[in-house]
Amino acid sequence: MAEGDTTASLEEQLQGWGEVMLMADKVLQWERVWFPPAIVGVVSLLFLIICHLDPSVLSGVSCLVMLLCLADYLVRILAPRIFDSDNWTTEQQQRFHEICSNFVKTRHIAVDWWKRLFTLKEEKPKTYFTSTIISLEAVACVGQQVHNLLLTYLIVTFVLLLPGLNQHGII
């Protein structure tokens, strides 16, 4: 499937999320000065709640999936009422297309890396084995030294700040 077809298909699937995605993109791109501290504050509050509740893994995953389902249901109902969908401009449509295109490109990059990994496994099994063992050992050492919740907090915060860091030339 061509990249344009995949982007068009993704746009069609996410049509009800258009306004929400545009708002989230503005926040993640740091269009206002106070967006980075707000991102860190919201993530910190969320992780403090998780730390305080201390749910089991199964309960945490169940609650996360339940919240995602609820958000998917409510956004499709409430977004047209909150946002003025009749005034959807070509500029907004173009930005929505760029966001969906970036999702598709990111997916292609991840699939390409996965294919390269298996190509390395087939062509140079010793190099694959050595690099895999060393990488997993490093991850295991970090995981042993740093608490899971703190490590997850740092990863989530970094991933949410990454688009803004990239946009502003910090990375």
C-alpha cells in the first residue's frame, strides 16, 4: 500500500479526532511558553496518582484501556459540540494531513528498523547476538537500579516533550 493511501486511510479513521489532534499538536509543539511546564505537570500529577493508588499491572492496563475506550466514545460525541466543525479550514485540513502523514512515516521507520534487525540476524548472526545481548544487559542493569515507575515517568515525559524539543531545535 502506498504511503498516500495509508495516510488517507488513517485520516478517514481519525476524522472524529481532528480537532483534538490539532490541539494536542499545538501543545506538543510548544506553541505557547507555558506548554512544556504544563506537560510535565500533568504527567507528574498522573504518575503521583498512580504511585499513590499502586495498582497491580493487570488493574493498571485494564484502567488504561477503559480510559482509551471512553475517550474514543466521548470524543466522537463531544468534539463536534465543543469545536465548530463547520469552520474546518483548508489550513486545518492540511495540518491534520501532515500529522497523519507523520504517523505513517514514523510507523514506516519502525518497520524498517525491525526489518534491518532481522536482516542483521540473517546476514551476521554473531554481530546480532552480541549486540542484542549487550543491549539487553544494559537495559537490565538500568532496570535493576531505577524503579519501574520512575523509569516509566522519565520515558513518558521525554516522549511527550520530544516533538517540542525537536521543533525548537534543542534536539
